[in-house]
Amino acid sequence: MKLQPLLLLLSLGFAQAAQLTVLASPDPTQLRVRVNEDDAFTERPEIPSDPLVVNVLRNLARLLPEALSHLPVTCRPERGPSVQVFTDFLGYDVCRFPTADTGQVTVLIEGAPPAQVTPLALGNAARITVTDLDDTVIVTGVVQGQALRNVLTANGTNRPLFPDAPALLRAQAGRGPVVYLSNSPDGLTPSLQTLLRVHHLTEGPLSPMPETLALRGRLTLGEVIDPFPLTESGRIDRNAGPWHLPLVGRSDELRRLRELWAAASRGRGPAAWLSGEAGVGKTRLARKLALRAPWCWWAAPPRRRPARIRRSPTRWAEHCRCSWM
Amino acid sequence: MTEAAWLPVLATLLLALHARVLGLPPVPALPAEQERERLAAAVADALGALARTRPVLLGVEDLHWASGASLDLLAFLIRRAPPRTFILTTSRDDLPTSHPLREVRRRLQEGGAAELLALRRLRPDDALRVAGHHLPPATAAVVAGRSEGPPLFLTELAYEALHSDTGQVPHSIQETVRLRLERLELPPRT
């Protein structure tokens, strides 16, 4: 039997949040997306100071065969009616409430003890953009959801979360449609307030913008949105992005990585630690390692062949983050 | 830790596991430090279980943003990496001397548990090859020179040189941002 390496890429920064996935939405006027790690189960109030450990474990959960898919989950708020959802085949879903004034939400999963979580409200999102510009995490729009806010805070206590957000993010927007997470005017930073003014948007709940609706019509359910390959024309360009420039000058490092991986695959070997200044290509090299492995397999994106193994030369990291074999 | 042992421990954090593996026994409470050690061991054993059927590559990026507890967990996993498990990490190297990552990395290197691969800026000839992939030689030479070697800056400058109306090459990454701002149109108001 041919062995299939299992790939799992985690990011302890916030690069994971760069991945947005289109979810089914009963309301055709709404773009409903999933932001990695920003889901009800990521929160663990018992260990509020250490969400990253929880995140790592959560990613591991994706690797457990049939672990968390299609589970009935009931979210019972303090105020308002309960909401029941079923997790998708990756074990995700988001309970949506008609109002943010729900108070604490108890998540009930059959067979598990109840868990208290902070409510999230992605349902009214009009536009979202979350991008990671070389370790500088930029989040535009109105950051909604205490879980997302907590993760950002936990990861960013020693750096500005929104360094000159209006300028940098509008520059990012130049590459294509930008999706903003909106609907909570509370706690806006001055940078975000400025951003809204620049875009001629009022604070408060936003209606879906025309581009959002158009984007929603073009996207396929389950599609993984990568903010980087969005082009100025507004279409998702699979061929855009800096990773399509050739990888040059890294042959020694790549060869050594492959040696280490091969040694580890046969038995035991040391871990590899890629180190370098910002923008030097650490992530690119890590991705290249998997791409060039002749026996590297990874899962296809859900929109193509759900739950089937498929070899593909592109977007492996996104697949690995959101899928398991 | 046997499989029967690590699953209930993981389930203390992944509550939904209870729905998939019925009858998981309750996990006795432990002092905080022992609880942390038990969790780390459970994660390592879970990786080991996965690696029994196929090699596992675990990539963990941007360690410079990791919390102390996450670094402890990762160091534990690196030292106790199960057979056929390869852990690949990335981090910045321009860290303050007091950054905890430095000490973690030093200990792992000295113990032979991790091998450091330090990436440097591209050499001028390599930078020229990258820039020349899309640009004519003269422009590529300008882009390569102004980038000073970091691939990110190189690709951003090349992108700007390709997409700017004038074809001019920005002098810095800051100018790249400014030029893109100037080309933007304000989005329609809803």
C-alpha cells in the first residue's frame, strides 16, 4: 500500500485567517463566509489566556476521520431563540442570531458537556478582507466577533493590529474585490473609522454592496477564497500571486528540507526551523517543499471533489488547512 | 499514553469528540502544570497515531507570534516527535534578544531536535533571474537593484512595474503602496 503523507499547516500568526470559505446561505443577498479559527468552537473560556493551544488542537481535530462532520449543534442564547446547525464535513458551522444581543451562548453537542461561548455573528457580513502582508496582519472593515477579536489580541499584543490600515488596505483592495466584515460599530479603532470614511461608508450595519452581491454570484459553494490572487478585474485569478514567480536561489535549503523530511518519513529525524527576515520567503519555501515531494498527496478543495484525495499542483496549503484526507 | 488514554484528554478541549467516540471516560482534574503536560502528551500521541498509517508533515508558521504556552507545546512535540513525523516551523530572525523564541530555538538546536535553516536575501544575480521572469532585462535590473534582495519586495516591485500606467519602477515598497492608492477608485456607496 502506498503511504500518503499527511500535511497539516498551521500558522501561529494570523495567516490562517487569510482563508475565507464560502458557505451556504439561504439568503441570496448575503455572502456568508467562514473565517478560519473564527468559529464558536475555537473559543475556550476556561483558558482565555491561551487560545493558541486550543487552535492547534482544533486543527488536529480535522485530521480525525469523520471526526466532527454533520454533527447537530444547538446554540442556546441567554436571550432569543435557540439555533440549530449541522457542522459541515470539516466540522464547521456558525450559529447565526438575528441580533447581537444574545448574551452568553451555550453550545450543545450531543454526547458532550455544554460549553459557553461568546456569540459570533457573521451572518450580516457585507464585506470581509483579512490578509497577511508578510506577518503584518491587516484586517479591514469592522471586526466582528469576540473570538476573532480575542485571537487577534492574543497574537498581537506586541504589535499594532491596524498599522495605517486605511492606506495599506486600500492598496490591498487594488488587487481585487475586498470583502469586509461588518455590522458591529462597537469598538472601532480610529484607523477603521478612517477607513470607513475613506470608503464613504457609515458606521453601523452595512447593506451588502453591489460588488459583494456580484462576488457572491460568481463564487461556488465551498470555494476557498484566497485574498492574494484577487485581480483588479474582480475575478479570482488562479494564476496571479507572487508564488508564480520562480523560486530562485533556494536550492540548497530546499534540498536539505527534502532530506530531513525523507529521514523523518523513514523513521526519526530532526525538525526543521526556517528562519529569516520578513519577506525573505520562509512560507514560500515551506510550500515548495510539499509541492516538490514526489509522493505528496493532499485533499482537494470541497467544491471540486469533497472528501476525495486528489493530487493538485496548486493551493496545497489552503487545502491542507481546511481539509483532511 | 495509549489510544484509550489520549482521546479523552483531547476531548476535554474538543468537546465534539464526545459525539463521535461515545463513552469516553471523564478525565480527572490535575494541577495546572500537570494538566498542560498531559495535554501536550495527548497531542504527541495523537500525532503518533496518525503517523502509524502515513508519514505526517506538521508545519507551524510564524512562531514569533506564538504564545509561551504554544511554544512549550511545540518544543515538546519536536522533542517527542513520533516516528515518521516531520515538524517544519518558520519564524522571523530579527527578534529582540529577550524574545522567548530565541531560547526555545537554542535549546532545540543544541539538543539536536531541530535544524536551523537561515534564509538570506537573494543574491543580485538570483534577484535578476526572478525579476526577469516577467520583465524586460533593463526593467528587471532596476527592480532587482531596488529590491535589495528580499523576495517579497522584489515581487511587489515587479508587480508594480508590470501594472503601473507609466511602467516606472517604485523606489521603495512604501512608494509601491502609495502608487496603488493613487490608482484606486473609491467603491460605490450603498
